Amino acid sequence: MLEYVGYVGFHARRYQHLLKTMYDCYEDGGSIAIFGPSGEYAHIKEHFPESSVTIYGKEVPPLEVPPDELIYIDFNEPNDILEHYDIGVCCEVVEHLTRPLSAVLNDMLRCCDIVVIQTPNARSLHARLKCAFFQSPFQYVAYTRSYGHVYEYTLEELTTGLPVMSVSATNYFGGSTLLRRVYNTIASCLPKTWRDGFTIVYRGCPVYTRQSVYENGTACGNYSMSQIFGEGPSDH
């Protein structure tokens, strides 16, 4: 329990950024799917009280979750989700999976009008510093019983050929320690592609329920890097 409380504290700023993103693209009263629940569950329930919430995943945080809101699935296996949701939320999940990102995203985009994903940046300042000291930023599955960050993604991998609506790069990890404040100050002066993590909003394609979103990438929307971050030199 103490470990979980520490996790929630470390991710507090990320939860705030998630809620702000949801407020910008979703109105309370609809249906929400949470793919891979964690600390954001309680915040979503509190800030969107009129919405119906369904949770997909194998593990549930130490919170009271009504059985009718929980559906057990394994994201490392194909999932044909037949229900339709106004918005799907998948935070700090894809980097833990061994299944290809394209397949995981396809499952979510087929059943949701909008999908919000939060995931660490493979090219963040933190990852670059670890590589500079000959340390891998990933955890190899063969050496850990639980899936750690087996693979982190670059912005190009998270956006190329996908129906991206918006991208935000933010330093949203950590607490208020002096070291963390110094780190965030330095990182905030660097290009956005060096920041801790991404919050990406995708436009879902439920009309293509039996087809691949990647196969219909052009129909769903295909955005260039300049369209996502703008043309300014500080954004690259």
C-alpha cells in the first residue's frame, strides 16, 4: 500500500495533465473506458461523476472498484472490444507491453470516439542521461517477473500514420524535491521532444470496427510533425 501511495504521489502532476486534456475534448455524462487502470481511476470518477466508467485490465489498484465496471483482459493478447465509448484513457500502459503498439492502439481506436494515451518519452532527458552512463532505460522481460518498461516510444512511433488530434510533451513526473525542481527547470528549456512524457489524443475510428486503423490511416487522418508541434524552432 505504501508503494502505491508513493506511485500516486510521483504521478500527481500527470493526473492533473490528464484531467485537463479530458476536459478539453470530453463532456461529462458520456461513457469512459479506462485501459489498464491505475491511480487515475479515482480522479476520473471524481471529476466526471455523471459518466459511466468501464475498466479493462488484469490488475486493479487498491481502490474499491464495482464489479460491473471491471472487465479482465490481457493487453498482450488480441482483444475484440465490441462496446462503444465516447472516450478511452490509457495511461502508463503501452510501455509495459510486449505486444506491438499498432495492435494495442488498434483495439482501442476501434471502440472509442477519442483515445487519450500517456506514456514516457524514449528520448527524454532522463533516458538520454541513462544512456550516457551506459545504462539501458528499459527493463528486459527475461530479467524481471513483472513487466517493467520493456519499451518506450519516440514521438514519431506514437504519431506516424495515426489519427492524431493533439500532442503535449510535459515534465509531469516526480514530486517537489529540490533535485526534481532543478531537473524540471532544465528540461523545460530543452526541446519538447526531450521532456518526460507525452499526452496524445487520437481520433477513434469506430466506423472501421472490422478493419485496421493503420490500414485506414489516411481516412482517419495523418498528421506531420510540423502540424502537431507547429513550425516554431522552439518546438523541435
